[in-house]
Amino acid sequence: MSGSKPDILWSPHHPDRYVICDSELGLYRIGPVGSSETKAGTLPLSEETAATLLAINSDTPYMKCVAWYPKHEPECLLAVGQANGRVVLTSLGQSHNSTCKELVGKEFVPKHARQCNTLAWNPVDSNLLAAGLDKHRADFSVLIWDISSKYSPEASVSSEKIRLSSVDLDSSSVVTKPLYELGQNDACLSLCWLLRDPKLLLAGMHRNLAIFDLRNTSQKTFVNTKAIQGVTVDPHFHDRVASFYEGQVAIWDLRKFEKPVLTLSEQPKPLIKVAWCPTRNGLLATLTRDSNIIRLYDMQHTPTPIGDETEPTIIERSVQPYESQIGSFAWHPSSQNRMVVVSAANRVMTDFTVFERISLAWSSTTSLMWACGRHLYDCVEDGAEGVDSVIEKDIATKMRQRAQSRYGHDTVQVWKNHLLAGGSDPQLKSLWYDLFYMKQCAEDIELKLQGNKQSVVYSGIKNIVKTTSGTTESRRCWSGSERQSDVPRYHSEERCLSLRLCGWISRGPDIDVEVFLRSLEQEREWERAAAVALFNLDIRRAIQILNKGATAEKGDLNLNVVAMALSGYTDEKSSLWREMCSSLRLQLKNPYLCVMFAFLTSEPGAYDGVLYESSVAVRDRVAFACMFLSDAQLPRYIDKLTNEMKEAGNLEGVLLTGLTKDGVDLMESYVDLTGDVQTASFSMLKGSPGEVLKDPRVQCWIENYRNLLDAWRFWHKRAEFDIHRGKLDPSSKPLAQVFVSCNFCGKSISYSCSAMPHQGRGFSQYGVSGSPTKSKVTSCPGCRKPLPRCALCLMNMGTPVSNCPGTGKSDERLDLTRENKLAQFNNWFTWCHNCRHGGHAGHMLSWFKDHTECPVSGCTCKCMQLDTTGNLVPSDSS
């Protein structure tokens, strides 16, 4: 390969050795950096690997092509094709094998000297070596030599044949008679043996690709083409061959050899090498002249109909091992997607791995899987307790767990839904208590008698306080004290309704918070209970609650100190108590203790210290505002607080917005923040206004949640949700989509029954009326032809299964009749789409529990196994 660019050959039997061929042969061993195999003076190939030079062979000048012997013995045997057409066997390193000593130095000489372009060892019969030569008018261009053949005395070697040889020839090592001679009066530019049959040789001749059969050398299969260079067989698909011409690559299928099955996009510069990846199916690498990139073509075959001319899918990529120009490359024979690249000058080598495209799949159960090469990686959300405390679970995991606990389905004690969600989210707790209080108020008999008050309840406190009328102002004494309070309180019917929605009071004209205080004490919310008592001007009750909290199990003894400070309250504006409480209240850690002293030290009507304490629950701040803000102040405060809740997506704001358009806006912010379409769907269904459910955003949340349930295979849960939705939103009930039609007249059996007018005997003859267990529709209501018979009970379809004899204990085992419904599933029509046999669903399920073949005699159809969805088990089944 004198004066030409270098080439690389990997050893077929040593995965850590390769040869660089240019003006001489250099044998290298590759190993990890710093290992005992890599000595000082090694060449770094990458951050992890380096190469050590083991041997150099410069005894074979004028090299044009090199091929490595495919078998393990003799080791490191190379065939070198020279410019004069000779093929010389040489070796790298010392070999003590007698066979190798006999072969090394052996020469195979053609009749007429011309350049040897390519060499190819037979992969099975390794004694056969094919050589492709330039054209000569009186000689063949494809010569197949037998390296085990001996010199024949009658053959002579002319002076013309030895004039380019620089070594003294031993007559016993020269072979002049090839085993086969092929391709007369033509040039051979490339060769490869076909892997599917070791007797077939594919040659790139001057004007065509030709397949020679050594069993009949007089005939050949050929196709005219210009793509005759670099022929190479795909090691994973033996009928696929690649060749190139200038900048274009042609892919051939030997089973359909008339034309290329695929032509890759043409490169601007001529190609110098193409090679199939030996470790990856359908991956072809190409290199163009004076280029620093290697192009990869990933051929993804998809099943296509026979005779379809559609080309396979090709994914093209480019990789750049380094900046300088690439002289050649070679795939590693066993390491996946690995190659060694040598530069066009100075033998700069690089060990390079082509990384696979990563195919990512994310399941609906939050497990993540990706494929890289031959490896599959699975990443599952960790459910360990220690991890859960640090990393919050994904919302999809939360929704899945909540769906399993029937979250959102409690329509009586609505507040319990937050417990089904785990009871740890304060926003969900506030939301479901809001909806519970709204439901209570909407069901109130007095409110129902007042007409539109029911819809007002779901419109939120923001709209309720706007309609406030008849507000009265009062000044009460502190409870348990004769001293008059200077704090004005406001009363109206709308404010009273707002307090009920906040959960502070129950039904009745009197404002009695004692029930609410007791519930807070049971939940051990001592500070909140004390604050509510104080806001109702019952300072003695507040002190009592604080003392009780201090003496309770695991109580805070500091509450006694707070109670003592509270007992010294005085309304004198210049008192030392008032001055100290104003300055020290902000040091209290509990927000309810802080707002208690803020209330006691505030001027009437100026309660910013209470109203804008963000750590206090929204319902408590709104209830306080309804009691102590005037008609002018209250709507402004509620509007401002509503806007804050909508922007933050805080579900506590549903108390203010209600289930209105503002409520949908707030819920949209919440869904954008958390992705919790489950809570959004259930909460929006609780409201009475139908306009809200028609909002496209609400419909989108509902449909997304239904799709989630289907993706999780929670088909029973999704059916329950649809039923729940149908009860709360009757307009969402779907119309019938599947009908059983008569085989004779084509009319729907169920539609004909429901649409038939009352004539003669009416519907009773068709079983439309009456109890479900006695209904019989054994003939088509349209044409009166009998319906098909069940293959098991031989009764006409339409006869209830419970009246059919011969079912034995199957129904008991299946327990299909445990619910008395109008259309029991075991009465349904079922049939196989393959053999058209069928019967009652209950009978079919019972039969296929113990059998695999169709119940009809003589029919061998495996009906149940044909149904792919029949083998799927719902994830939510018990």
C-alpha cells in the first residue's frame, strides 16, 4: 500500500489485536491504560485504552491489499496482494507452528503481471484464497488459490514475473497454477464470499456484480451496475450486500438481484470504505475521502406486504472521532459498536465507541425504561419509607393510590374524601370540608324553600357577600364579664350563611360556635380553638382551652403562660399590657396565638394583623372578616383574597370562588401547578351549576382522568367514575354504541323492542316489561325470526341464564348473578369472530374456564385464546 492511505484489520481470533497496513505491517495490542500489558511508550487511543506495538513487517513491498487468515491456526497469517499481482503469505511475530512455517513466504503468481486489487479468504474452506486483479486481455481477473497446493515442476517462472520481487525466490514456495480461474477479459475491483453458501463468490467486476459458483464455473449470475466497489455481506443478514460507486451506496438483496433494494443518499466526495457492524444488526458505516466524519446508516426493517416496493426506514447519523482527516476505520469483531480509527497521516489512532440512540418508554405506573444497545434499563419509583420522607411522590403515583382507595366517591360524608387521599394534604382537607359545608347548606330545608338559594351556596362567599343587605351592627359584652366591648360586630343573613360555609356555626339563627370549638379540641388544635373563642368575645373560654391544652398529654406547657398573659387583657390604650403585647406578639411561633394578641391590640375596623396572616387558614380569616368588617370593607377584602388564591392555585380559595368560573380558574392554576386532574374532576362534579361542567377545561380534566384510569388498567374504577359522573351530571351519560342486529333483517334487536308501538299484546311477548329474571326475547321483534341458540344450553338467545338447565355449578362458581340487574352480564350475546359460534356469556365463561376449544362438536377453534384483551387482567380486580 505504498504511497496510499492506511487501512486497519482486526484479528479474527484475538479481540485485542489489530494490524495497521500502509507501507509496512504493524501489529498492535490494545489494552486498558495503566495495565501490565501496556508498557511505556504505548500510544493512547482513548481515556481508558492504549495500544502497544508488538511487531513490524516490512518484508513485503508494493502492498495493495491485505487479508487476515480466518482460522485460529496458524496464528497471525496474512495474505498480501502486491502491485505486480503476486499474493504473498507472511506472518507477524514468531510462530513455532510447523504449518505456519511452511506457509509463510509462499507466493502465488499469475500468468501476466498486473495489480492485485482485493483479497478474500473463504470463511469455511480456509485453504481457498480469492484474488481480484486488473484486466488483461488474455487472462482471468479472479483467481482462487489453494494455499496448501505444492509447486509443480513443469511450471516455470518467467523473468517478467520476478522483476518486481526484491527477495530471492525459492522455487518450492512459488505456486503458479490457481485452483479456479474466473472473470475472463474483465477487471475485478472487489470480492467477498457469501456467508449463506461457501461455494459462492460475489465479485465486483468492471461493469457488473457477478456471483460465481465454484461447482459450475462456466455460469454466473450478474447484474449490470456501476456500484461494484467495496462489496461486503451483512453478517446478520446473509442475503443483504452493500457496494458503492463514487459517493453513492447501493444495498442489494441476493434473493431479488435485479436492482438495488435501497440507494443511500449520495455523498459529495468519493467513498473509500463501507463496513457492516458485526455486533449490531443493520448498521452500516461509510467513510468518504478527506473527511473527518463517519456516516452511520441504521436500517430498520418493518414488515411490508409482499410485492410492496416501499423502502425500509433508514436513520442516518454522523460521528466525529477527532478533528483530523480519517484514513480508515474498522469495527471491533466482538465489542458492541466499537471501532478503531486511524488518521490519514502519522498513524494517529483512536479507540471509539458509537453510542446507540436511546429509546425511552415511560409507563403509566411511573416506571421508566430505556433501551441502549443490547441492554434494557428499568427505573422504578422507590417506595421505601426513608425515601418517601425526603422525596415527595409523583402526582401520578398519588392519584393511582387514591383511585385504589375510592377517593372522591364518598358523596354523603364528603369531608371523608381527604382521609381517602391520605389525610396529610391541608389543601385537600380544606377543599373537601368546603364542599361538605356547601352540600349541607344546599340540602337545608329552609334554603330549598327559598328558591335560588341552593345555587347561591355553590357560587362562593365572594358572590354571597356582594348581595349583603340589611346588615346590623352590634356591640356585645365580653362573655363572662360585665364590661362592654368597643368592638363592633356585623350581622346579616348572607354573613350568617358565610359563617356556615366556613364551618364555624351550624343551622339556626344564633351564632353558636361551641360545637365547632369542641371538634377543634378533639383534634387537639388548642391554639385555633382559643383564637375562635376569642374572636367570639369569649375570653374566659379561650383561657380555659389554653389551660386544657397545656395539661393534655404531650401538651405545650407554654400555653399556660399565654393564658396568663391573656387574662391580663385591658382595653386601656395606654396600658403597659397593650404596649408589651404589641411588641412581643410577633415572637410567638404559632400564628393563631399571634393573631389573638393582634386582635386584642388592634383598633376597631383595622385588623390587618389578623386578616393578612397567611399562616392562618383562609376559612378562619374569612369568618373573622364576616364578623368584624363593614359592608364597605368586606367585599374589597374578599376580592383581594380571592385573586391571591387564584394566582397561587390554593384550593382553600374554593370557599371564596365556589364552583363557578372563578373556581375553574383557580382549579386551572392548581392543576397547572400539581397535575392533579383527579381532584379537579371530582370537585367540579360536586357543584350544581351545569355551566361549569360544560367548560372545556373541566371536560379536559375529566377525560384525562378517565384515560389515566384506562392506562392503569383500572377499568372497574373507570366504570365506577362514569357511573358517579352520570349521577351528578346526567348529560354525560353516553348513548348506546353497540347493538345486536338480526341476521335476517339486519335491525337492532334492542332498538326494535324499544321503538315498537303498543299494539296487540304489547311488549310482554318480547320480555321488555316484567322482572329481569322472567324476560324473554327469543325472536327478532322486527321479522319474528328466531334468535341463534346457545352452543351449550341449546336455548334461543334471549332466554335468561337462570332459567336454563344444565349449567350445573358453573354459575355458582362464577357468581355472575350476585347483583339483580336489568341486563345481567351472563345473559349477554357472545360469539367468536373466527368460527361464529357462541352463546350466553355466563355459559361461555364457564366453559372456557375448563376447556380451550370451542364447545361446538367438530370445531377445533381456540376462541378465548384468539382474544388478546381476554387475557388481560384489570389491575383493580380483587
